[in-house]
Amino acid sequence: MSNEYDVAIIGGGPGGYVAAIRASQLGLNPVLIEREHLGGICLNWGCIPTKALLRSAEMLTQFNHSETFGIKAEKITYDFEKIIQRSRNVSKKLTSGVEFLVKKNKIDLIMGEAKLTGKNQIEVTKKDGTKKVSAKNIIIAVGARARHLPGLEPDGKFIWTYKEALLPDTMPKKLCVIGSGAIGVEFANFFNALGSDVTIVELENRIVPAEDEEISKLAEKSFKAAGIKIRLKSTVKNIERGEEGVSVKIEEENGKSETLQFDRIISAVGISPNTENIGIEKLAIKTDRGFIVTDEFSETNIQSIYAIGDVTNPPWLAHKASHEAIITIEKIAGKTVKPLNPNHIPGCTYTMPQIASVGMTEDEAKKNGHKIKVGHFPFQANGKALALGETDGMVKTIFDEQSGELLGAHMIGAEVTELIQGYAIAMGLESTEHELMETVFPHPTLSEMMHESVLDAYNQALHK
């Protein structure tokens, strides 16, 4: 193992390990430094294990509604421990796959805690001592962790972050979820499907507030129909731990308050970057609220030092980190690269129903000065959705009235997380409404709704 490299990557998550693999493919000499486990939060404690849990919840929900399809299934039960274990097994399989890819690509891997000691120098603290690494370029990909609110610090017992929620010590009868972003609503859906009495507390005036307002309203309607309680424009003002649970004081915007009892709380109020104790202060690397500031090619204010993924600017998504990794490595390798357009990054939330979006919301498009055309198409008017028994949902498209540019697309319903990429590709290709209208969509599919939504924006919908 060398001590001098073309590029040193700190952090082995979806940004870091992808950067290392791409560097190896381009003939660079990379070293990957990881303090805990390859795959980062996404593979170990985030994207992957949560989707495994939600798959179990989806199956249970389908079994409980099987009579709709003419199938009798009686006395449906579940094994909570096996559900959790399956989630961990899925995670382990993928992290093992990353380990294989690192070896396959002949990437030097150092397990330890890295600290920048100079512009091109890193000191790694390992179990058996320290190791000094020199690199022409450094990529910081150390990710982020759950943000903690004062008085709501996780205690491993009554107050959980996503990590404790993935390895729960009990199936809570009553659960409070603070925050209705993707993490919050996914866990709310999971525990609700398994029988918990779930209450979501959200500071804003709607859930999933980053989504288009119409999508938020439909999500709220669906979640409430499934039995989830939602407290909007509300905050948790105080908690008191008891022997078996937690007393939570919830205060509304108007000052009205109510104290409720819960078995557990999940705090899902955002993330904090892992920028402490990695040496960025010594090099005067610029940050904003703790997140590292970068240019359009992920380079910091210090030449040859880059930052990618959740440690830097939003959106904080695994696929964004991976794409930043490729752009950064190709720039280091001297290739001509195109900067990442954040507006073209799709976002997905794996609730029941699923939520997916790309580009501007209707409100954002208007605030950016666009005169717009908006199309809608409901799931209940689609043949495949009817056949699947999945009629809860909608596809919405937003176009610039003058140019026909697709500004944004927003979906809620079954499998929309698989559909959204069609619109992301269209935006990347700078497609207008004409190309989308002239595209032949297969029948019967859910994707036909994408076509119909575009047609509807121009008053040409055929099945609405």
C-alpha cells in the first residue's frame, strides 16, 4: 500500500466509493478512507434498509386488502423480528457488494478516522496506530447525521433517530414522528402499517413541505385515510420521560397546546454535516451553517480539495452524491465535464402512496417569473392503475407557456418512484411538450398517465 496517491477520498458512502471506482477506471491511483463501514448511511442506515422495511409494510397492507382481488387471507400476522432482520440482511448484502467492488478495482482501502493536516496531507487514526497519506487531490465525502433539537436528543430508549428506528427494541403502540420530510413520513407509514397509532407533528402548514403543494395535500389525505394523525403548524415544546413512555406537549401556532402520551418518538428534523474534527478549520475551508461550500464542480475554496454529498449543498440525496463523485473525478482526470444541474435531480419518497418529483414546483415556477401551463392526470382514470387496485394518485406536469420547456413534474401514487426518471431524462434532453406528446407510451401502463398529463397541460387529454 502506497502513501502517495492521485486522489484521496474521505468517506466510503455512495459519493466516496463511487469516486474511488471511477478514479480507478480512469487510471488514477485512489485511496479510500472510511472510519466505520463502506456504503455509508445510505446502504447501512438509510435508503436501503428503510426500503426493505417498507416492502414488508406494503405486503402486509396488500394481504389485509386481498379480498378486493377475490383472494381470502385469514388471520394475517407478522414477525416483527424477522422484518427487522430481513432489512439488516439486505443492507449487509449490498455493503458486502461494495467491499467486493473496492477489491475488484484494486482500490487501497484504509479503515480509520481521517483528518486533514495540510493541503495535500491526511493523517488517518487506525485501531493499530496512525498512517500519513499524501494526495494530489482530496475529496471530502463524510456525509451527515441526524440533526438533534435541544431537549429532543436521542436517548436510545424513548427518543429515536432513523438509526434506532431501524433497530427498534419494541413495536410501539403509540408513536410520535417529529418532522414530515421523507424520513419522517416513511417511518410513519411503516409503523402505521404494522399497527402503531402514529401522530406526525410538523412545523409547516403542510406535510412533505418540499413537494408541490397539490402533492402535499393528496399525501395528507392518503395518510389520514390510512389512520395516521397529522398535527400541522405545531411544535413539540416539552417532553417528560416515564417508565414506559413519553409525555409530549404539542403546541399549535395559535398557542393552543395539548399533552399526549407516546411509547416512542422518532425525531426526523433534518441533518447535520459531519464536518467536526476533520481539519477543515486549519485549512480555512469555507462552510455555511456547517456544510462545506463548493463551486459547480464540487471544488472548495482551496484548490484541489473537493466536497461531495450530504456534507455540502442540498439536495441531500445518495444519487446526487454519486453523480457529483463522477463529475469530480472526471474533472481531476482532465476530462471535459458538465456541471450538475440540481434542478434535474429527481427526489423520491417511499410512502404509501409513493411520491416523486423533479424540477420546479408550481409555486417555484411562478416565483421564477414563468408563465406556465399545468397538466394533471388522475390514477383513477388509468386502466393499469384500476387493474392493480391502485387508484390513489396523480401525475402533474408544469411547462413554460412560451418555450414549452418542461419545468417540473410531480407525482403521487403506486410506483411513481420508477416513473419519474422519464421526466428527468426529458428535462436533461431539453425536451419540449411536442417531443413528449409525440412519444408513444405503451398500453396498458402507469406511464400512460405521464403522456396524458402533458396532453392535459395543452387541453388535449384523451381520457380525462
